[in-house]
Amino acid sequence: MIKINEAIIVEGKYDKIKLSSIVDAVIIITNGFGIFRDEEKMELIRYYARKTGIIILTDSDSAGRKIRGYIKGAVPDGIVKNVYIPDIFGKEKRKVKPSAEGKLGVEGIDVKILAAAFEKAGITASERTSEPDITKLTLFELGLSGGPGSSEKRKLLQKKLGLPSLMSAGALVEVLNTMMSADELADCVADLEEADP
């Protein structure tokens, strides 16, 4: 398993499943062309571009090229890296017929070829300093979810940390784990409570 600091942008959930078998990283799904209308997700991608950098890994077909181009154009600052998969013709196992262009997407590419594509792009494993320890339970215990006023408290935290205001609990957990430990989060929440009694 390769630990990668940057957030990786892929087209679909099957791409994410495939990639999760070889990398330990935040993986964001564009839902194909859905990214063109999803401003909340674009805000999250811009956030990661500024904080950790992003890696765009789309299919090698024309749709993948359009999505890659859109994201690159919509991220005005930060670090954007590209990983390209080779043109390999065939069909994914779960599909009845090949894609329109007959090329395998990320989900259909062999893991060794994917790992080589990351290496070719100059993306290597990072040293993990600690295991992520913020979970949805952590958010609940800190009053950031599942309780009275938790939504407002979460929005205050997101504003303080410069995060988009509309994020699911799962997305927030992923982001927080790239930023801090559970203890640091607890301190941050305590500071918020002191500032707004």
C-alpha cells in the first residue's frame, strides 16, 4: 500500500475501489461529468489543491480528457499533478460491452500498470507520521454531529479551518485526518467553544 499525501481525483466509485487497493490517500470521485455542476465538490478539490496538492487520474478516453481539463481550469491555485494511464483496449469485467472508444478505464487497469503510472508521474510514497485517528465517532463525541447545535458547530469549525461549508460527515473526517490528530481537533473545538460561549 502506497501512502500518498495528495488527494486523488477519479471519475467513478469503481475507480476509487480499484485505487484503494494500492494507495492510502484521500480519493475524490467526480461522478463523471457530474463535476461540471457540483460546486461543493469543486470547492473541496480546490481546498486540497491548496493544502496538499491534487492528483488527477481519469480514463484515457475523450470523456476523461474533458474532465481532467475542466478540473485543471477550475483550480486557479495550488498544486495539480497528472497521472495518465496508457491506452489499453478491452472491457471491464462488470460491463456488458466495452466503452465507446473501446479503452479500459482506471477500474480495468492492472494494479501494476497503475502503480507504474504513478511512478512515471514522479509520485512516490510519503512517510506516514501517524495513523489517522479521527472518525465519525470522534465528531459525535466532540458535539460536531448527531446532537443539538452540532450542525452550527461544524460550520463554525469548517469556517475556522478554511473548509467549504457544505461537506458530509465522511468528507469532513477525511479532510480532518489530513490536517490534524484527534487531540488537535479536540483542542480546536475547545478554542471555538471558548470564543463562542
